[in-house]
Amino acid sequence: MSARDRILGKLRHGAPSTVPALPDVASWFAGHRPVESGTEKAARFRHFIELAHAEVYSVARDNWTATLHQVLKARGIGKLLVAEGTPHGEVALDELPPRGVECSVYDMAIEAWKSEMFNATPASLTAARAAIAETGTLILWPDALEPRLMSLVPPVHVVLLDATKIYNTFYEAMTAEGWQDGLPTNSLLISGPSKTADIQQTLAYGAHGPKELIVLLLEGEQ
Amino acid sequence: MIPAHTPPPRPADVYFFATCVVDQFYPGAGMDAITLLERQGIRVHFPEEQTCCGQPAYTSGFPDAARKVAAHQLTLFPQDWPVVVPSGSCAGMMKHHYPTLFAADPVRKAQAEKLSARVYELTQFLVDVLNFKPEDCGSDCTVVLHTSCSARREMGVHLTGRQLLGDLKNVNVAQQDHESECCGFGGTFSIKQPEISGAMVEDKVKALKATGAERVVSADCGCLMNILGHAAWKDAQEGRKTPSLPGEHIASFLLRRTSK
Amino acid sequence: MNAQPIHFKPSEGFRARSKAVVDNPFLRQSFRGAMDFLMSKRAAQFPDDEELQSLRSLGEAIRQYNLAKLPELLERLEANLTRNGVKVHWAETPDEANAIILGICQRHSAKLMVKGKSMVSEEIELNHAAEAAGVGALESDMGEYIVQLANEKPSHIIMPAIHKTKEEIARLFADKVEGVDYTDNVDALIQIGRNVLRQKFLEADIGLSGVNFAVAETGTLCLVENEGNGRMCTTAPPIHIAITGIEKIVEKLEHVPPLLSLLTRSATGQNISTYFNMISSPRKPGEKDGPEEVHLVLLDNGRSQAYADEQLRKTLQCIRCGACMNHCPVYTRIGGHAYGTTYPGPIGKIVSPHMLGLEATSSMATASSLCGACGEVCPVKIPIPELLMRLREEAFTAPHADPVMRGQGAGYSPLISGIWRGWAMVYRSPLLYRMATWLGSRFGGLLPARQGAWTSVRVPLRPAGKRLRDMLRERG
């Protein structure tokens, strides 16, 4: 008999005869979390992610690269990793090089350029799929165009978020989008720059992931 | 789990379950509690056959021994009167653990449940049932209250002791650091793990003394035995003749403050 | 990286280890400060008691529902993960788990494994087994990295290096990390760790992680962390191996948000962790990063024993937040190492006996005053004090034919059991009780001044000269 069969055998033998009712998660959230307007959600999102040390800039839909440029310039960053083939990546590729920011693209598998990614990529730009007001959280679904390491390895991570895509809660986000029907290779909730308090409970940022998280919040009409 | 309870109308009679610690080590506290109840016009009945709630064996991992002793107590309270217990942990044992202890014995389980429903910790009974408002006859003083973990977490009566002391107009109730933390008694824990228990009571006594209160009061004699026992030991170690932390059961303190 | 294996006999030397900490005022102060900090952080996250209590009830209901369906859910998880391309392995014992993990390492000629925080990997002593097999196993969580560099074990499940001061860490880094000068600036120390470990993430052949929740309906592994090392371990190396206890499973994705909220708020007082990482498959065709292979090792190691008993099953509700240790007056006095087990504190006392047997852990259950602080804060309402009493019973009752636990009766002493039988005989009999207490009241003065452990820090106990019943009789 395999370990699998032995473990399952023991568990089946020890299992209770009845299963309690399915817990009612929906009504807990309905009773304990407010449903807010777009403006309130944006404010709540901003409050909590700033509390977690992220920087948030309100930007216009047709001019966000100007703010992005300012953010990079203020940090002396002249190179940005962008996702070619995404709408925002293409805008960045069009508009940033004329302003003197070199844009690199993730156009091959990581194995071919891992060292460059780790050692010579000071900043990245990705989009957020959505966000969560309750906790000040960005939702990212990395994919072939915008791979996973983009939001992890570069020390400065800039995220573009459409303010109309903020959910009240994590629960609302997953149920509204039907995540239970299938999740991508990797999905992420990000709620600030990387941090640790492992040395004497003293908070320090930039433990292993980005030291800075900058959110460009797209507001106004689409 | 603290079940919601509706206080019964003011009874004429109550049973008094003294607990073995009060009977043997703090009889004065028992007398004072009885007097306090009698002054409220209540007839207090003390079943002579009572011994111990069974908790020491129960918490030490000997439920069979506990069951035998508890089964005896089940027979002592035939009338449907409240059972008042001057100790949060013993009251907690009778109220919350008796039904579990007799889970496999339907007859005794039913008896245990009937008993549990009318078990009250003393301060809870004074406040919730009698609506007792002590009239302070004493001079200004500062005391500090220690509430046992069972009274706080099992019986949920940590507020009733505070309320009674708060009603005494000349008594200032000091607040100790880490007020809700255990004093380190824990029955046989104190002798099985004396180093840890010793560290806990050391910290507790320090915190109580740091308030500057002239005495500690508590509704639990187990805690008092531990706290006062350590304070007296420390006094002896350091050559003090007068106790640096006197203490007594809250019943004794209340009775004295309300006696002209 | 030559961490010594602990040959777990936590009961042996427990008192000596706890005494060593209790007698060290510096350590006492340091643990107290750290626990006060964590308690106040948690309290600030739960300002509304009604919300807290209803969320705890929901958390408890979710865990109990999922445990009740555990065998079925494990099969669904396996089927869905397999469909997603994740390889699922089953291990009954730590040795089996190590063999599975090292087998994967060997197939890929792996030299270096970077590890995200995983208490289950500590439970199976993976680092030691890997070293013996010639695979470097490097901890990458900052606290775990520090502890490994010091050749120690974590002393807390969430804050592994909570027993160390920044000055100690500064000296450790100056001694052990090449080219580093002494600095006790915390930011500088973290940057040192970051630089060392970034190079390792780049080089590593294998990334190992734990799992916080495994979702059966989607076939998803969820990881909670702040540092990003967990994401590094699960994304940068070509192979990712996750290991989890079989209990950490939920049927539905919607079960995750309440548990996540309870976990981070109870553990470190955060409304959410920096990262919540949901992994459902290895790299798909066309994707440019992520591991080519993902493995999940499901470990039993005594969990199925706890599972078979209705009361002990509640042990498996645990979501490993560590709030019970943060609020425990015993943990606060002795810290994590004194326990001698992978999992310290109240949760350690109730879970370790299933992993190690009561024969090795029988004294752990006695190291509690049953104050109830742990049960009060547990986010999934595990009745820890009740379980401790049950474990005392299992340990101290004479060995019998059909035990529910390994090592049942290991703490049995005919003398102690006899004393309790004698006690029951006296206390169930009003006559014997009256005689015994009368003798006590008359001759209590003759009791010795030294009463064993009691008088190590207390004056001796002396019964009063009159019992309450005597006083009542005299009063008439």
C-alpha cells in the first residue's frame, strides 16, 4: 500500500460521520463590511496602501507617463522594464524614451537574462488587474506578456491601477470575477513594498522584493 | 463560552459552597462572605457534607478521581436555590465542566446541568442577582484587584469585582500592569513547573506592588495563596517584618468597608 | 550550514531549560517586550469585539467543515493540482518527506535549495537531511536566515529570531558573512541579508516553500509573507517544492479571505500581509518565468492520529498564526527554545504529542497554568486548555489496550495515580474529609517549613486553626 492509501485510509477511518453545514461566508461579509462608492473605495485603498509605505499618485489617463517620468527622475533611475504588447507597456515604450528613460522589455525566458534581471534592472512598470479597498491591496495576474518576476525583482516597482477597478474586499473581488472557476499560473495580492520586522521587531523595507512600491492611480473618465 | 443568563428574582435562600481551600485555609473569608449575604436578608445554607468541586484532579489529568468527588457534590443541593461559590475557578468547574465531566452518564449529566444553571460566583451573585451597592464606611484607601483567570475567561465575571470596589466611594482601585495575566498558580502547575510558576508569581507581585496599593483583594483564594505566599516569602528573604503586600478575599474587604 | 538535528525528547531537560531562561533577567525582559509588542499590534487590529468574535466563529466553522471533509478534499486537491500540472506526493513520516524532496533534488543534480519560511520543513529536519545528501539548504526568510547562520532553531513560528537582539545579529553577520563590518543599524543589516540572498535566488536549483492554505476546488497553493523571499523561492528557481501538513486544506476559494484576515491580524497585527501568493501551476507554454516543475508534498506525521478523535481533531484547526504563544504567560517567561520542539508555546504543546509521541512530550502538557489566554485569542477557537487537560489524562492514565495516542500512559506513575485515588476516596466521603481536615486544622502547624517546590518561592501552606465549618458551628 502506498503512503497515499495509508494516509487516506486512516483519515477515512477517523472521519466524523456528519459534515457541518457549509459556512456562510457571504453573509458574514454582507454584515461586516461596507459597500462603498468609487470615491470612498479609492480613498480607503489609498489610505491603507500608504500606511504600508507605498506611494500613490493620482494621474490622468492621457498623461500618466509624465508622472512616471517624474517619479523615475526623482530617484535618478534611467532604465525601466516594461511589458511589451500590453497597452500600458506600449504607451511607456512610445513616451518614455523621448524623455530620456531607456525602456527594456521582457522578451525572452528568464533563463536567458536572469543575471541582468537581478543585477541591472532598477525599476519596472506593470499594471494591476484590480485592487481591494479594505486592505489597500493590488491584485496582479502576471502572464506571458507581463511575467511574475517583473513585480518582484526590480527594487522599484511602479503599478498602474484603474481607480474604477477597486473592490470593497478580497472576497468581493474573487466572487465577482469568478476566480473559483479557474486561476492563472500565479495570482498575487500586493499590499506594499517588501518588508520585514525580523530583527528586534524593527520594521525595515526592501527585504527581498521591491524597496519601493509606487501606485499610479488612473482617475477620471475612461 | 459564557452562556447568557437571566438573573433569577431575588431569592430568600441560597446554598453556600465554600470550596476546600476556603474551608481549610481561608475560613474567615468564608464567614465574611456568608455574613455579607445574610446582611442582604438572605438565608445562607451550608451543606455540611460538602468537600471539594473536584477541580484539582480534573485539571491534573485525573478525570476519574474528579468525577467521584464531583458526583458527591451533585447530591448536596436538593432545593432549587442558587449555589454561591466564593471562588471563580471552583464556580467555573461546577458551571462549565460538570456537564462535560458527566457526559457519559445521562442521569448525572442531567443533575449536573440542573446544578450548573444555578451556580454563581460570589461577586457575580452580589451584583447581578442582588444588585448589591456597597455603602462605604471606611476612610480613603487604595487597593488593587486581582481576578483569577477562570473568573475572567470562564465565568466572565472580571467586571463584577471591579464594579463592587468602584461603588466604594473612598476606595481608589489601582490598575496593575498586565492586569489580565495569570498569577502562576494553576493548581498542580505550581509544583510541577515551579520555575515557570515562580517567575509568573514574581512578576505578578511586582506589578501589584508597583501600583502603590496598600492591599490586594481577590475573589479567588487559590490566587491569594500564591500571591500572598510569594509576597511573604520575599518579605522574609529581605528581612521585612511587616507585609509589603497584604491581601484578603474581596468578601472580607467588602464586609469591613460596609460595617459601621 | 551544519544545523544539528534535535533528537526530540522535549520532556527531557525541559525544566532545566526553562529555569535557564527564567533566571536570565535580560532574556526575560526581552521576551516580555517582544510579546507585549505583538499583543498590542493584534489588539489594535480588532477594535470591535463583535466583529472579532463573529469572525472567529466563522473561522472555526470553516476549519471544522473542511476537516470533516478532509479525505475527500485531499483527493480533490490532488486531482486538481495534477490537472494543473503540479506533482503531488504523500508522506506519512518525516523520513518519507525528506526522501521525496531529496529524490527530486537528486534527479535534477541540485546543489542549492533556497527555502522560504516553512515550519513543516523544520518539523521534518529537512536542512539536516539535505546536508547529509550533499544539497545546500539555505533559509531565506530574514529571521530564519539569522537563526541558521547562528546554527540555532527558530524560537517562534512567525518571528524565528525573536530571541536575538540587533547587537547579537550584528556580531553574527560580522563573524559569518564575508566582507561585512559590524553594524547594528537594522536597515543596513537587512540590506546585507538581501544582497547575500539575492545572489542565492539567482543561483538556486530548487525553491522550497510551505503552504498556508491549499484550495481544493481550484488546485491552488496560497502563501502568506511580507519579505518577498517566498515569492523568490517559488518563482526564480527552475523547480519549486511546496510542503504542507495534510490539514491545511480548504474546499472553496471563498474560505480563504476570512482565514487570511484572521491569520495576519492575529499573527503580526497586520490587516493583510505584503504578499499573498496564489500558485496554481508550473510555468505554462509561452510564459517566460516561474518554475518548470512544481511539487507538493503532503505530510501526515501524526496528524491522522489527532484526526481520529473528535476532541483531538480540533488541534488540526490551527492556521499557525502564533497568537497563542504571543499571549502565553509561560512562553513569555521561557521563550521558544526551552520547549525543545519545532512548534513551541500552547500550539506546540497540543500538536507535538501527535508528532513525537506522548513518551517524548508528556511533561509539556503540564507546563500550563490553564489560564486560558491562548484559547481566548485563538482565531479559529481551538479550546487549547481543554486539549491540554485531555493530553494530561492520556499521558498519566495507566497504559491500556486501545490507546488513541502513541505513548498513551507514558507519564503513568502508580504512586501519583495512587495519590489521586486516595485523594478521591477522602474527598468523596464527608466523614473522611471531616477527619482529614480536622487533623489538618489541629496539627497543620506541624507541617514542614519546606514543602517541596511550593516553598521555593513561597511561604509554607498552613491550614487555619479552625475550619469554616467549625466557625459556623460555633456561631450557631
